Amino acid sequence: MKGNFWKVLASGTIAASMLVGCSSGGAANEAVTLSEGDTVKIGLNYELSGNVATYGQAMNKATELAIKQYNESEDAKYKAEAVSMDNKSDSGEAYSIATKLMTEDQVVMQLGPATSGDSIATYPAADENQTPVLSPAVTQNGGMLKEDGSAYEYAWRVCFEDSAQASAMAVFARENLGKTKAVVYSDATSDYAKGLAEDFVSKFEALGGEVVAQESYSSGDTDFNAALSKISEEDFDVLYVPGYYSESGLIIKQARDAGISQTILGPDGMDSPKLAELAGEENLNDVYFTTAYTTVDASEELTSFIEAYKAEYNEEPDMFSVLAYDATNLGLQALEKAGKTGEAFNEAIKNIEFTGLTGSFTFDEEHTPLKKVLVVELQNGEQVNPVEVDPNAE
């Protein structure tokens, strides 16, 4: 596909294959000035197997598609070459792979891993080797920070953190829906869910709302009727269910079966086609969730990406695909602007004003994008009426 690369928003990760002055066999990465036509290798450190392989495989596909598009575009300065490795959904393996990619393969940046834990494990290697890591989906609060509270210098993420999506949903509940009394029903065994619950409660109350009850469940539970019976006796107008689709789908079904007709809200963990299978499409009305991506009212650029992804892989892309696409495209733009690897490249990432498939943003001092959060409504299981919400609204 020839044409303007930046208009099609391609993505990929890269590493110089002809790094002048760099030794092989485990030497630390050294910064070099790139010339037009140079081949740059791209480090892909994704979960291609293991318990979160679904996420890693989607991101890997999006990155490889982006590399292909980049190489086919007429205005690309460099030739991108992928170096893809499977971290097996293991944080220790992810760190080992990052070190190999940066020292032996001499990548100029790394894309991935997919999950917060696996990605964060690679950040020390990024700083040690002055090689940027672009994380598509690290949502963990404070995930970009070291123990001393400062940000990892060479680590960046393109997704919002959990506090942002929880706060955005609280803003949406109060300002857009006019809700005043909330019940929170969260997964007590998940740091993800617990953090979301805390941030939602804090923001909802700060905006003048009242949280009348908080209940909890455990990951893997399938019968939620006892807690839902208690919840049904409360005086509330909105139910926030932070967690993943595997439990949320069953909670929604059992809540509706129990006669709970109030609005139900959730996080990006609900964003899965399997939600409708578990909840039943007829129960997915007056339900909303936060996300980084929706195909509703898709832009021309997003439509082009979806069509290209389907043509390449014969399947629909998901939120993780799109985030990886944006992360890699951001890296490529910054690399072309810098014309150098290492510190100059990292500085170009720091100062970039980026527009991608998931929105426009710059980075804050914690290397987290300053971007709005999407809230999407479900009607009979179908996504409708996406709204951008500012999590910092007061």
C-alpha cells in the first residue's frame, strides 16, 4: 500500500541493523545517527503464548501490519525489520527478552509487552540501555514510576491509567447521566478492580454523589445472587462493576434476572465480544463502559486500519490491536523526527504531539498520555453513542 504513511497511521518497532560503532554479543546499545535508507530492527516483546496470549497476539499482529505498511510507503525514511519474540506471559522472560533485544539485536525501541506486569518488568532494561519501550496497554496506576517516585526515563505508555478511566466514569455518571447514588460491586481479588473501585468512589463523592454500598466478589465466582439480593434492597440509581467481562457478564445477567433495572457501569475489562455471550444481548441495555477504542462513528483512518487488519488476518481487530498500532506509529514518527537513536530519540517521544486512532495527546511528566476517555453505551449488546469524557472535570 503506497502513499502517505502518516495518513494511514502505520506502526512498528525498530532497531538499527547497521549501527555504526556498536559491537555485538551483548554490548549495551549505543546511540547513532541514522541515514535515509538504513535498516532498523524492531523489537516485538509480546505474550504469544501463556495465559494472556490473546492480548499479545493481537498486538503482535497490529505491529507487524504496521511494519509492512511502513515499508510499503513512499515517504518512509528507513527500512523496518521486525525481531519478534514470545515472552510466554512471564515477566521474568519479558525482562530477559528485552535485554537480548537491546544488547544483542540492537533494537532502537521495543513494543510491548501487553500486560502491565510484563511491561513494567522490562523498564529497567530500557533505562540501562537507553532504548525506549513503548507500552500499548499498561493501565496500572503509577506503572511508569520507579520506587523513588520518578518516572523510568525510557518507558512510555499510550493508554490511560486506571485512575483516569474510573474518574471518567464517575464524571459521566454524575454529569452526563445525572446519577446521585451509587453501589460499587468489585472483584476483591484483583488489584485492577480494587484500584478502579477506589478511584470511582473518590471521584463520585468529590462530585457530590453518594456511594450507598460496596460489595465484593472473587475472580472465578459464578453465582452472585446473594450479593445482588442485598444490593437490590439499597436505594441507588447506578451500579459500578469494576472487573473483567468473565465475571461482569454473569453479574449483569443475574442482576437483570433479579429485577435490578438500574444503570450498570464498567471499565475497559468489559470490552469483549464475550460479554454479550455471558450476559445475553437482551440484558445489555442501559449499560456503559470505558474504553480506548470503538468502531462506532469510525474515522477514515480507523476504517482503513480495520479493513487492512481484516484483509491481513481475516479477523476483527480489538482495542489491544489499535493501542499497539498507535504506540508503534508514535515511535516511528518520533524516530524520523529525531534522526538518531538513544537519548535524542527518547527526547523526541517526550515532546511529541501525537494524533492516532485512539485520539490526540502529549505526555505528562509521568510518561502517561494526556487524553480523554471514551465511554460507550450498549443497546441490546451493540455499542452506540460514544462520548469523550475528561477524567479531570470538576
